Amino acid sequence: MNTWDVVIVGAGAAGLFCAGVAGQRGLKVLVIDHSSKVAEKVRISGGGRCNFTNRLLDAAAPQKHFISQNPHFCRSALSRYTPQDFIDLVQQHGIPFHEKHKGQLFCDNSAEDIIRMLLAECQAGGVTIWSGCAVKSVVHTDAYTLETDQGPVQTPSLVVATGGLSIPKIGASDWGYRIAEQFGLRLVPRRPGLVPLTFDGEAWAPYAQLAGLALPVGIETGDKKNRMHFDEDLLFTHRGLSGPAVLQISSYWADNCPIRLNLAPDVNLPERLQEAKLRSKKLLGNELASLVPSRLAEAWVSQDTALQRTSAEVPDKALNKLAQALCNWQLTPTGSEGYKKAEVTLGGVDTRDVSSQTMESKHPGLYFIGEVIDVTGWLGGYNFQWAWASAHACAQALPVPSNTA
């Protein structure tokens, strides 16, 4: 029987990082992935430049950037392996990077730099990687026996690092969830996160023409008690809304609930429109186009004949209604673009069945790391930091056999 100290299923961010750390601790490590290319999600992330962490993550209260049924679960791992720890590793490998926006760190060159770094760390730990190799079954007696395309393997420690359901075209699967269920672990219902929202029917028709328009907005959802608000950029698409603002709010949005948008967050629109009414001889649409993007102004003005005249001629009631519509646009998405466009999967292996210290599940020797667990970060490098931190916590906790210690 082909035996290993640890077998890691999933050669993505969490799996490769865990393998490198464990290997360098002296463990004999095998990584298995059904895809022929490793770290494909890393490769396409951040527009190909990999937003690998966020330096603003607060180690004392990291849970404020993460969604989970137990938002405090992630605190232990994230406080023990911080963004600075990963930045130090990136710098050791001589990878140039920059801060783009709100603490988000990106590679100057390419996400390939991060993948090469992860593989170099694995090589330094003597890690073996089987890519393009499916795991057909897992059974547990005294150890875990995996039937694979390359024959059976056995290990006392099995780490599941298979990610979520998002972006199936690069190989996402539900394998990790099925293994969790097989060994009696609970699952939190899964749904797409960080995903564009869609709108159907005639109500959306006036705005479909705005596809491609981007602008800064304030966006929120939820009631007063559970209100979430972000200030980010919005992107109109043919089917609905996207951009960082919508991706962020989508993780908090619930079916049949409205979202609220301020399309002019940096302008006191009621005041400016009243000023225009008093002094301007221009068409209201032209005045509005000086305050918000012209295509947006045209879309709103074209829906009401009362607005299609000079600013001075527009009735106060119509002017106030316009300002209210732009500053507090309430609309209810009919759905989302689903897993094919989602960056992450919300839900997953229930944290009640996993140790926050070690990532070991209540089934001895079975570990879960990264996205497969019910921990989902905000847009902006937080999910990668969870991958690094949970992988590091796991790798440090894996038992080293006495003959290799």
C-alpha cells in the first residue's frame, strides 16, 4: 500500500499552501487534484493578477470581513497567520506587488508568480503532486484509504481543500461536501456569493441600455437591524448589475429582498437640482448630466415627460421625485448569475463540526480548509487570506510521525 503522512485533496490556494508548510515540517505529503492544471482559481483571480490578501484585515476582529453562521470561528486562524505573514513570504520570493484599493494587494506581473511561489514551497517540503487524478472513494478503518486513478493510497491524516461550487468550468465540484456528509458532518446550505445580480422583465428595460456604464455608488440591503452598506463601484450589465458594489452586497442579499442604491453618493442631489431650477435655462437632462454620468441622466429623464424641459420649468414634485429615485433607488433582483459567475460559495462544512484551532473535524484525522468550510470573505483578498490562514493552522497541527520527527 502506498502510504503518506498526509494526503491533501485539492491543489488550489489552501491545498498547496498547506502542503508546503506540512512538507517543510518533515511530513511526507501527497496532493491530489482531479484537474490537470493546479491552482486554476488563483490563476484567473484579480483579473489575472491575484488579489492575494488584504492588509486592512484586523487580526483582533477579523470576523467583521467574513460571513459564517459562526463569524468568530475564523478569528483563531486569521490572528495566528496574518496578511503580513503572507506578505513576508511573497517578499522572500521577490514577487513585486502593489496596493490597488482599500488594502487590496495585487501582483504587479501575474497570478503565475503566486502559483510558482506555492509550488516552490511544496518543492522545498518534498511534496508530491498528482494532478489530473480523481479520487473515486474514501474509506476509514485505522487510517484513510483513498482509491484514486493512480491506485490506492493510505494516510492517517486526510485534508479536504477542494474549494466550493463557484466557476464550474475550471473544475469546481461538490466532492468536499460529499466527503463531509459521508463522515457525518453537518453542512450549511450553499449558495453563490460575490456574484452579479439579475433583473427580468419590462421593469428593467429602461436600464438594459446602460450596459457597460460604471460609477461609484452607495449600496445596501437588509432591515435596520441587519443592514449592510458598501461604498464601491457599480457596473450595469445587459442582464442586471455587477461590479464590486453588487458583488459585495450579493453575499448579504436574500431572495425577494430589495437592494437600495445611491447613484450620486458624493452629491447633494436635491440641493443641486433646486439650485439649477433657480438659475439655469438649460434642459434638466443637461444639468443632471453634470452631476451623474450622462447615460444615467438620459435613462431617468426619458421615463418622465415632466422632466423633459428646462430646469426652471420642471415642477418641484417631479424634481424631488427624481432626486429621491437617484439617491434611494430601491429595486428587487430576480436572481443572480449563479455559480458560473460567482467568485465564492457561501455556506459549506458546518464550523460546529470543525476545530477553529486545528481545522480537524469531529471525525478524527479528517481536516477541512479554505472555501469548503462555512467561512466566506468580502471581495478584496479576504478569501485568499482565509485560505492561507486555515491551511497554515491545519499544517501546523498535523501530527508528525515519530519516525520523521
